[in-house]
Amino acid sequence: MKTLVIGTGGREHALARALSLDPGVAEVHAAPGNPGIADVAALHEVDPLDPAAVAALAQRLAVDLVVVGPEAPLVAGVADAVREAGIACFGPSGEAARLEGSKAFAKDVMAAAGVPTAEARVCTTPAEVEAALDAFGAPYVVKDDGLAAGKGVVVTVDRQEAVDHAAGCERVVIEDYLDGPEVSLFALTDGATVYPLQPAQDFKRIFDGDEGPNTGGMGAYTPLPWAPAGLVDEVLRDVLQPTVDEMARRGTPFAGLLYAGLALTSRGTRVVEFNARFGDPETQPLMALLDSPLSPLLLGAATGTLAEVPPPVWKDGSALAVVLASKGYPETSSSGDVISGLAEAEALDGVHVVHAGTARDGADVVTAGGRVLAVTAVGADLSLARAAAYAGVAEIDFDGAQHRTDIALAAAQGEIAL
Ligand code: GLY
């Protein structure tokens, strides 16, 4: 099979690498890609937000399957254009991707499907915002009702900060605060059959101890040793399958990767958000532990034949990713800083360095974005996987590099209580 991965980030590197290791995949192409993806795929130029251009590239390369990584091309209708060109595409239609693209739409689908989520109000005026903040009380949860790359959400006890964030958005969703640990549970679906992946957890704040502003994600691990038995079955029954069924009932079936961001609250499991694509950085450790070949699962989801493919099987042990971000992230980012130590990190047992915001500058690999790398490692248990990943992090250096030192620490020490 010939595959084409669309995107430039760590998620796309992890997916392209998994496809390159799949014996059923003869060729991996990627566009636009990055220097890490170039190690496992042939790179091509394309504007990932141009549906016609992506479809034309897929036709020119005569690929059998296109895998669209990020949300923006999905919302722009890239998957629709590829399918219209007669090529299988992993990723939902533009209409179905509204599950991520519009928080208000997602709330409407959840209400219709009976999916447990935080109570929420959609607000467009300052008066509505004030009333909703009064109704729910602190901590305040204010979400930009649009694509914001995981950074459009403010959770704060500071009422003025909540009001200011709302004022900067056209439409906001204000929600009840959800207590309890968060879980990212992804599912592959063809619009009818749903195969959950292993649960993962990511770390959204920039600093240790979940301090500082939200980011796109500073690290992740899987599986979750503290997750209750039966969590995956419960979420499949109460969240994933009803959502997929409701989307089909509306005539806009969701086929691709349904990302359920969950909070395990004192009142039960609640959906915090849906995304319409693989999460980043959760995909990095998930792909490191996936034992099944990836291409049959993605092709099955893309072509309505997922039930004919065996469900995913996982390797024993744990995996985690630690993100290295550039100077100034998340407010800004720094480009052109020379990265050293990549080969040394890769040489460590069980360690793989996933590229996100990197570029080539002559013989050097340099920073080219906020999240630069995700040092990913596997180990027999979470402590060993952490030790390996942080040994990799210690090898890598660039001016202004920042990372969290506590990715999966509480879980490895058995300190996460439900
Ligand atoms: N891990 C957060 C995201 O992918 O949105």
C-alpha cells in the first residue's frame, strides 16, 4: 500500500513512522512534513489547507490512502476532496469535523446522544458571559467557540481573566468546572464500528505542577495504571458509540479518529471536549506501544470496513513523551536555534525523538515552532519509560529549550487518586 500523511507536526511524525514500520506499507509520503518525517517518508510540498491541492498530490503519487493529521485541513474539507478524487482518506468530512471545529455543535450532538458532559452556555454578549459566570461560579471555564489549537480554553478562579478571555472571542462556551483527573481516549471509527485505543493522559500547562498557561500539550503517557477497570468499555458504551451513532443519524457520519477528552469526576465520567483527529502528543506514546499494523486500521476506518479488521493490540509496558518547546512558548516561539544531541538521544535504548517544530538549516536541525520535539520512550513500566525519556531529553540542547520534569511522575509514584 502507498500512503500519504498530511501535516507537519509530532503527531504526523509518529503516524508516518508507524506506517513506515508496517509490513503492508510499501511507500510512505508526507506533505509538507518536517526533518524527522523525512527520515521515514518522501516529502512533498503542498498547502495542507488547500483541498484541491492535497487531492491532486494524492492522485499524482497514486497513493491508496491519505491520512490527514491536523484539524484545520479536516475542517477545510481536505478529506472530502480526497474522497471525491476516488482515494481513501482517513479523517472526517468537513461537516463531521465540526465536532472539534465548533464547541457549540459538539454540545448539541452530546445532548442529543445523551453523552455526559459539563453543563454549558453559549454566550455572544458580555451580559450573557456575566450571567453564565455567575450561574456556574469559580473556577471559571471559558472556551473560544472555534479552532484554537488547544489554546482557546481558560480555566481560572480570577473572574476578570475569565471576562477578558471571553471579550477576545466572538462566541464563547462557558461551562461547569469538572473535578478529577483528565483522560484522552481515542477511537478509530468508520462511522459505525468503533475501536477505542488505550487511554492516555496529556499535560496541557507549560510548567511543572500544572502551573502556567495552556499549551498544545507538554507530554503524555499510556497506559494509565490508575484508570479504573472497565473505563474503556464504559466510555465506548456511554460516549463514543452514541456520538458516532448520532452523527450517522444526522446524515454526517464521523469516520476517522474521535478524540474524547474526559474528566473522571466525583459525579462520574464527563466529556470535556471532542477532537476530530489524533491528539498531540498522546499519539507519540500510543504509536510506540501499538502492536497491530497501523495501515489496515486506518484503511478500514476510511472505507467503512473497520469491522473486518481485528481490533488494535498493544505491547506490554508503558510509553511516554516529553515535549521540548522553544524559547517564549506558549506566548511566542523561537526559530532558528540549532538543536544538538538528537543522534545521542536516538541511540539510547527504547528512545525515539519525534520532530514537531523543526527545520533544516544546512547541516543543522533548528527550531521552527513552539513545540519542537517530543522525546518518546518505552519501558517495562512507567518509571522505566520515564527514566529513558528523560535520559533522552538530557542529551538534547538548544537555546531557550523548555520542558516539564514531571510528566507521568504522579502516576509512576501511584499518587493519582479517583
Ligand atoms: N493533546 C491535546 C490535543 O491534541 O489537542
